[in-house]
Amino acid sequence: MITLKAKLHLYKNVRNTPFQSGYRPAFDFGKDNFTSGRILLEANKELFYPGETDTVEINFLFPEFLGEINNGEKVFFYEGSHRVGEIEIISLEI
């Protein structure tokens, strides 16, 4: 498993409801490398609201779908075909 710490921004104009820890959107790591990741909120946070930006942890089960990733890289995430937000990678743990 790979764990990323990232700054996440949830788009307000696309998603209307908040999500809680355990949300699993599809992340686009380029070159048709889409994979789901489990977003975990900080301990004192119950919901993540549209329009909000905050630090989260994201777990991925299959590192082969991530390709080469670097700190500072931006990655978009989706619900179906709708881009609902983006992350900026802060750190990576393998």
C-alpha cells in the first residue's frame, strides 16, 4: 500500500454535498492510469465540504497504477466522468 499526504481541494461548482473519511474517488495519474484511493480526513474533522481546501491522507492499494509521482505534483480526481477536485502531493510513504 502507498500513502500520500496531500492538500485536497473539492470543487464547489461540481459537487454539492460534503464527504466523510473513507471516500474513494478515481484519481488520474496520467497515461490512462486511473485508480481509486481512500481519502482519510484528519482526526478532528468529520466532513469535507465543497469549496474547501485542507490536508488529507490518501491510501492506494496498487502502486503500479500511480506511475512516477513527485512532491508538489497536482492530480485530479473524479466521480464517474466528472472532475470533482484536485490534490497537490505533499509527501509519499511506501
